[in-house]
Amino acid sequence: MGTEKINRLKIVLVEQGKTGKWLAEQLGKNEATVSRWCSNATQPSLEMLMKIASILNVDARRLINDGINKEI
């Protein structure tokens, strides 16, 4: 269970043709931080997840892999 994919951030970025670098610039965050989120090495806070959802114009639930609702 150590390699469980908690967020779908990388997938949503690819679907939208956007990069981690672009998202980092939008958030005013370090590119390495966003990279760790995309690789699921660490997770953004709930507040940051909501901000990311707003920037990407998606429902925040699309950024979370709950193992059940793959399509929202």
C-alpha cells in the first residue's frame, strides 16, 4: 500500500495539456513541490487542493483517487 496513488493531479494536468511548471507558476510554489504532488510522494493540503481545482477549473473530486469514482 506504500505506492498508493492518492491524487490524480498528474493525470488532470496531462488531460488539460498543462505542465507541473505551469501549475507551480500559477500557485507561486516551487516546481519541486508540485512535482512531489504529481508523483504522489507528498500531498497538497485540502486548501491547496481546492486552489488547484479552481485554477484547473475542475471539481476538486476529480483530483482525488478514491478507488471507486473514476469518472466524475
